[in-house]
Amino acid sequence: MKILVCIKQVPDMESKFTLQERWYDTHDLAWRLNEYDEYAIEQAVAIKEQLGDSDLTVLSIGPARVKEAMKKALAMGCDRGLHIEDNEVEQRDPQQIAALIAAHARDNHYDLIFCGMQSQDRASAQVGVITAEKLGFPCVTTIVDFHLQDGSITVKRELEGGLKARVSLSPPALFTCQLGLNTPRYPTLPNIMKAKKKEMITVPAAEISQEAAVQETMDIYFPEKKGGGLILEGDAGELADRLLRILKEQTTVMG
């Protein structure tokens, strides 16, 4: 079985962000593997170990620095890496990113594709779904449980309101992984050393796809700061009187 896992390198969310035109300044940031993608890698590696004869490729799009995130995926158990080099990846919309993944996947006939549910920086949750559409694959999003038995796949996906849905399907298929799907393994030192010898191919994005964007980011800004909240404590009757007084004196709600 051929398996592809798609990952993204994102800034550490504890970094201090400085905004520039339509994106954030990428200089002087600490970078890490997107958290959702760690669960996708773990699930792909678990399937490889379960089946024994699977081939697992990790793919990432971006400048040279994304290879650091890919090395972690290789140390976790991926067999090889495909780096699609794109120094302007932050300007690409989900349609263009999906087009790059789909062009590679179409030529390599993968049975299973795993992505994180979303990236921690853009958080569009669109890339996996669009990729599946381009490939004509069934797609199950926000999976929180995965079982493969005798060529049949059964997953649970998270719905709103704490509900779950159980879905059964057969490969080829694409899945986007939610936090809590599994427990991502920690790369051991021997596996980190082995990862250095694994194949890592770099291909310019322009050689794979030149699809045009269908959406444009017009502006990016920090949320407006709001006033602090007020916590009222005490007897219910007294609280009601205090609340009415505050509403009359400090708002126009009772006006």
C-alpha cells in the first residue's frame, strides 16, 4: 500500500508576530511542525507498521527551512521525503497548494493520503478537501479514530456539539486528522540518525503545477482589543439589582 502524508511547517504560536502586507513577517520566528500534522504522521506510520509492506512518503511545500519539519516526520517513521520548493508559499491560496499535492499524488497512485485537519497559521481547513476533489478521492474530515481491516476502513469523525459519525469506505481515500486521533510518537535518537540517510527529493513548485489562485487575502490584522469583563458575586437578588444598575449607568441597553 502506498501512503502519502502532507505536512506544513508553521511558526511556533508563542512567537511574537509582526504583520506586514497581507501576511506576517516570517523573519526571526521559531518554526515547528504543524501540530495537527503530527497526528497525521502517526496514523500513517501506524498503518505502515500494521501492514508491514507499505511505502510512506512525506510531502511538504515551502522554502528550504521546511526540511527541518520533514526530518522529524522521517524520524517518526516515514520512508522518504518530497520537498516541493516554493519561496512564496505564503502567497498561495488553498487551491494552489492542493493542486501541487494532487499533481504529485495523481502520478504516484497513492492508496491513502493523510493531512492535518488544518494548519495553525492559516487555519483554512480547505487543502485536504480540495486535494481529494481534484483526485476524485472520497474524503473524511476531522477523524478521531481509524481502523483498517481486510482492505476496509472504518473511521470516526468529529461533528459539532460533541457528536461523532462513523464512516466506512475503501481506498483510495484522503483523511484530515483532528487532535486526539492518536498519541504522536517522540522521535528517538537512533531514528533521528537514521532519518539523515533517508531520501529527500526537492522539486521546484513550478515544475509540478502553475494553477492560478481563486481567492486573495485582502488584509490581515490583529483582533481589536475589548474591555475587561466584570464578575459579579453574591446573592441572586442583589446581583440582579446590581446588574440592572450597571446596565443603566454604563450602557445604552436600558435606555
